[in-house]
Amino acid sequence: MRGPARFASSALIYTALMFGANVGMADIAELREGDMRKLSVHETPVEAASAPFEAAGGGELTLGDFSGKIVLLNFWATWCAPCRHEMPALSTLQADYGGEDFEVVTVAAGRNPQPAMERFFSEIDVDNLPLHRDPTQQFAREMGVLGLPVTVILDREGQEIARLQGGADWASDSARAIVEALLEE
């Protein structure tokens, strides 16, 4: 190919690559309805925190422990009214999609004693989400959490691709469509 034909071919390939690189994020942005309209989808993935947090069974975890999965990371607290409302929806999402490819990871930020966390989950009939903690809030600070609840979506490489500040219905058709689109990538 020579001249204009070569230029047109190169431009077409470049354009396809450029749009193909972020197709997933554009796709999930278009799926936002209802509460999911509050979901801020990043143009490019953002590096997530590396700080550890306390694992439910003891010890420490980092986001690297969830590598290879789509992660819905939720920061909450026992005193947070919107958290009480949205946690059952997160539980439903985990029940429907949780496994090797997807996980809802809940982290109580700040002073949340284990018995209070257990009572909170018991009162709202949630038994399939982890009781991870971040008592010093170092992990939450590194993740840029300024209020509760905050939910962050991480891609399979552990990078932040979207964030929602405040409560939301994570069991809605729109939330499910977003999770399904991410799982298909």
C-alpha cells in the first residue's frame, strides 16, 4: 500500500486499538442506571492501595491477595445507616456471582469491634461476607476513602476502575449488568 491507502489503513488500526483499549470501561459506564448513576467509571485504571488490612480470621490481607478476580471492595462501619441498607444487596451480589472470578470484599473502616460487626451482620441477615477490618484506617486513607460507605471496583490486575460514594442497590439490574460485563472481559 502506498500514500492515502496506507495512511487510511494505519488510521483505522490505530483508532480500533485506541477504542478497544477502554471498551470495558465505556461499556460499564453505559450500563449505569438508578443508583449506579453515582458510579464514577475511570477513563484509565488507577493503581490501588498496597496497605494491609486485618483479615476476618486473623492475619493480614492486601488487595494483591485477590489478584485475578474482579473485586467489589466495600468500606463500611457498624454505625453507618446507609451501610446497613446496602449490605444485604452486596450479600446478594456475592451469593449470585461470588467465586473464582468475582468477590465482594467488605472492610470495616475505623473502630469497629468484632462483636459489633458480628451483631451488625446478624441483625441484617448477612452471613456470606467477610468481616475484614481496618482499625487504623491506613488502608482506607490510601484508597482515598473520605466517608462511608464507599465501594470500589477493581479489575483482575487489582487496579481501580470505578468508585461509588454513598449507598447503592448493588443487587439492582444495573449493578448486575455491570458485574456481568466485567466478568465477560
